[in-house]
Amino acid sequence: MAELHADDAETLTHRLVLPRDANHHGTLYAGVLLSLALEAGYATAFRAAGLNANLVLKRVLDLRCYEPVPVGRVIQIRGREIHRARAQIIVALWGSSQGDQTSPWMDSLMQFVQVDPDGRPEPLDEEPEEEPIALDLPWTLLRDRARKLLHIR
């Protein structure tokens, strides 16, 4: 896999894993991982939707942790819009690898919906493109996974 760099369409989140974030093994607790992923996912969706966004999380399509993260490590999570419909945005998250590894420490897919003041779906300011967004790795792989998961209720 080619070396991966953030671009203008991506959000970038960094966080130091502290002892309060750890489980009894001294690694990142799953609940904290989910919280960090949700923050990064919302920031990504909000940035993609624009300043008038009123988004809510509809569902976490997928969240995978591939390796334990010890206390003291600074983690990085990249996020990007990978699909847009009339009132929803699907974002992908990629926990960029640490050091020389080419695989992520985590990845995730989340579905956010634009809602009106009554909580009903409302169209986004920007209409979805006719053609899918052109993406590079790893986003194409995550979009393919999201397409499969969107059919599961």
C-alpha cells in the first residue's frame, strides 16, 4: 500500500492516550475508543456538511480495532466523507499506523443524518453528486465495505 497522507478533504484528530483512558491491561479501553471515534466522525461529517449542519448519528456501521494502543502513545485518526445522499453523510475513519506499519490500528464507518428542529430528516445544503466521489486508498476500500453494510438493517 502506498504511503498515506492527509489532504484538504480530510479531518485529522490527535490524542494522547492517558492512564484514565486505559483498561486493566494498560491499553486504550474500548469505550474510550468509541468516544474518540464518535468525536472524530462528527467533526468529519460536520466539516463535510458545512456550517449550517444539524447532524445526528444514525448508526455506527462498523468499528474495528486491530491492535492495542498503550498508555503514552499519541493516536491519530483521519476522517473523510465517502458517500453522500440527500439528507445523510457516510464518513470513514482511519487510525493511521504508528511507525513503519502500513495497516491501521483502527478504522470505522459512521452514518450521520441532517435533521430539522423537530428531528426529521432534512436535505443537506449541498446536493449529492451524480457520480461517486473519486477517492484514493484507504477510502475506496472503506467505501466498498460501507456499501455492503448499508444494506443490513
